[in-house]
Amino acid sequence: MECFETKSVIDKEAFAELKRHLRKPNDRRFLIRYPIFGLAFLLLGIYGITSQSISFILSIFCIFVGVFSIIVVLLLILRGKGAQKEMWEGVKENTGTEEIVYVVSFDEDNVKIHSPRTGGTVYNKYDLIYRFAETKNMYMLFTKANQPIIVNKATLTKEQKTEEFMRFIKDKCKNVRWRK
């Protein structure tokens, strides 16, 4: 017996809302800490050269590590943006349209994702869901492989149904990290 069923349409606008959450939280922390680490080394190297308080070779090494760290972060950011654009282009190529329509059903044991266009159905057990995010128009559940399961909030318009859905998810998905 299905407890909840929602129909979602992912178009370019919805994908823009989704893509902020596609990066794993650990990746975001890395992208914040690594430039700070690089900047600290860069400043230490510059300070060492100007004040001559540490050896010249050590100062050059610090500058090299700092510049390298900043370049790595910039490349990761650019690669992430490219991957997201490539993902959307792949969706357009595979579906032949500018949108994806699918139905997400929640029952006692699984989350069922069904594509009416292709007829394909995917089942995910609740213990595979590890992250939950909320945006203005959707709820997103992410599997351990970082695959999003999107629930359109418009299909849960009644306040009671939204609260009931959240209680259901909290009850079924024990290992979920919650984010807004």
C-alpha cells in the first residue's frame, strides 16, 4: 500500500534549484577549508620573503603550496559546474525534451521512482537514503550514491499532509542528515 505519491517535473528551472544540493556536504566543507589553508601558506611565504625571518627556500615552498591549493579549488569548482551542465545536457539528450516527468511513491518498504515516459521503475530502500534537503519548491532525498529523489512540494500542499510526510520520512529514514 502506498502512503504518499507525488508527481514531479524537472525542467531547467527546477534543475537550477536542485544543483546547489548536488554536491555532497563534505565537498562543500573541503571547498571552504582548502582555500583558507592555501591563503595561509601564501601569506606565510610572502611574509618569509619580505621579512627574511625564515629561509628563502621554505618561503618559496609555502608560496608554491598556497598557489597550488587555490588552483586546485578553482579547478574543482569549474569541474563541478561543468559536470552539472553536462548532466543537464545528458538529460535533454536522453529524453529528447527540456523536462523529466516522474512519479515518486512511498510505501512501507521502498521509495518507488517511476518514469511514465520510459516505463522504467527504480526501487530504493529507506536505509539507502542518507541526506535530506529542502528548497522553496521541493524536498530532495539523496541516496548514498548521491542520486536525488525529488518530491514536489506542490503535491503536498495541505499543511497536514506536509507534516505527515515529514514524520513518515523521519520514521523510515533513520540515518538521514537534515539540511535546509
